[in-house]
Amino acid sequence: MILENLIQSLTRLRASLLRSALTVLAIVIGIASVVSLVSLGNAAQEWVSGQFSGLGANSLLLAQGTERIEGKPITLEDTEAIARLPNTVVAPVITTTSAASNDGESVFLDVIASTPSLQDVEQFDLSHGAFFTEFTEGYRLPVVVIGARAAEELDLKPDVAVGTEISLDGHRFTVIGVLEPAGAVSFVAPDLSLIVPLGAAQGRLVDSNDNLSYVRVAATSGSIGPISDQITELMRTRHELAEGEASDFTIIRADSIIDAANETTTLLSRLVTAIAAISLLVGGIGIANVMLVAVIERTREIGIRRAVGAKRRDILGQFVTEAMMLSVIGGVLGLAIGASLATFVSNQLDLGPALSGGAVALALGTAAVIGGLAGIGPAYKAASVDPTVALQYE
């Protein structure tokens, strides 16, 4: 019976090909919109997550606050106190800009002065050479680790850069390592930066005082949340802040930034998908309208079928099958168009793979459900036709 319904449905759809094609078009547009937008939304979310992965989800940044201008600066002593907290890796940072040259024209590059623990916090990968060590920091040796794009600015090829001497504000620094390109969003932006030992920078590139630009903290185990609370309490105590008094420092948690970015992309994805779903609703209404017209046109046929023994469920199944056939055909075509569009746009924007199994399942499932719902009303009307009245219909 199912096979017979399918054959009859295809025959009926071919008999009114133009009307069927126009009805299917609305479903095609709706499904293509949903598939492409859901896929691109997922790809964008993955891209955002990848971009913010450089922040380090289990880390935070402690910096001077903006609400209290007269607040105490963050110092190396603060860093040492934070480092005594359990399950923490702490890296003090001083940032500046220096005129850098490789025996040629100078270019201004960002300089990050820190300790060897910065590599552990930021999870830096090196393409060549090595990061500086506690020995290097302790003896204030003038060495530098350069970012991938900084090497390009200095006309240094990464495979031969190690051992080269470069000038920073007139001071000679020896290149000991070259970082892998990071690309992702990061608190320290390493690609276009020069990273030097804190001790080597003080007195050469920056003042000799212990005031810091910021402190990077990572959790070695557990969540960064409790550590953030402990740092807040510790800093308020060290800066002698009274209860209710505004903090003169700020803490930025990487996981909060990542969560906010993911929530934004998810919200936008749901919004555009909801808008695209309107066309699916229009397509469902179109199918219902076409099926209602078909019931009127085929009233006499229904009467003949009922007169020769067809039951109401046979008539009901026939019209529901036709409606679902229209919807599924539109769904398959829409899926193909939507997948192609999503892949093309994703490739143009370098978002990575776009099409997902969830989008395919959503498209085909939605198409089947819309066809079934749109066909139930007309099918029930067709099955309810009185055979005697239907045989007399002209």
C-alpha cells in the first residue's frame, strides 16, 4: 500500500508539474536558508572559539583598575604574593614599544618583558630555538624571543634567526627563539611582539621600578573561578581597601570572555535561523493550499475510489503521502543548495568546515514534519467526503 501510494503520488505531481514545482520552491528556499544559516552559525561559533582559545580558558589577567586613578600600582611584590597561592602559575608583565632593527631600518614593535613562567601561562609554541630560563632571567642576560610576524618585520627568516643580534632602543639583544604563529586572540598578542626577560628590560628598555603593566595567572588544576576570588581578596588586603570601597585593580577572566563570545554567536545563529524558518512556514501553507485545491479537483475520483472499496484511511494515506512527497523533494533540493551555499561562504571567509550532521537532520526532519502537518487537514477533508455526494460532483 505504501509503495502504491508513492507511485500514485508521483503520478499526480507530474500531472500538475508547474503547480508542484512552485509549491516545492518555497520549501527549497526555506530549507536552503535554514541549512546554510545553521551551518554557517556553527562554523562561526567554532571559529570564534578557536580565535579566543589563545586566551587560555583557565587563566586571568590582573591589571590596574580604571575607576580609581589614585589607586596603588600592581608591583612585583603583589606577584610574589599571588604566586604563593596554591595551584597557580604567575607571570608579571611590563609592556613597552621599542625601535627594533636588524642592522637596517628601525621598526617600532611591542616588547613584552616577563619571566620564564609566561611560556607556561600562555602555552607558547616555538618553531625554532627555546624560551629564556630562570638562569637567563636571574643574570639579566639580553636575549629575546620574537613572534612570527615580528621576524618578518625584521627581515629574519625563522630557521636562521636564532643567534642573530638585533638592536632594541640601541641595546643589543640576542635572538634565542622564534614563536610559532598564534593567530588567535590573546592577552599578550605574541605574533607581532618581542619577548624579553624582565630583568634584562629593566634599566634598558623600561624603568627600574617594580610597577607592572599587568599580571597573567593560570590555574594548574581546578577552576580559575576560586583563584580569581582569592586574588581579589588578597589584592584588596594588600592595597588596604576598606569594605565597600571600589577596587583599584581589575581582573579579566578568559573563560568569561569566551562564554560571552559563544553566547553572542549562538544568539545570532538562533535569530537568523528563526527568520529563515518563516519561509518554511510559508512553504507549509503553500502545500496545504495546493492539497486543498487537489481535494476539490479530485472529489469525483475520491467518490469512485470509495465506491469500489477504498477505506477512509486509504484516502487519508494517499493525500498525506502526496503532501510529504512535495515537502521531502523540496527538502532534498534545499539541502543540496544550502550545503553548497554554506560551503562556498565558509571557504570565502576561512571559517573552516560548515556543514554539520545536525543541520542535515534538521533539514530533512523539518521537511517531513511540515509535509505531514500541511497534508493532514486536506487529507482528513478528502477522507471525510461522502461517496454518494462525491460521485455526483462535477
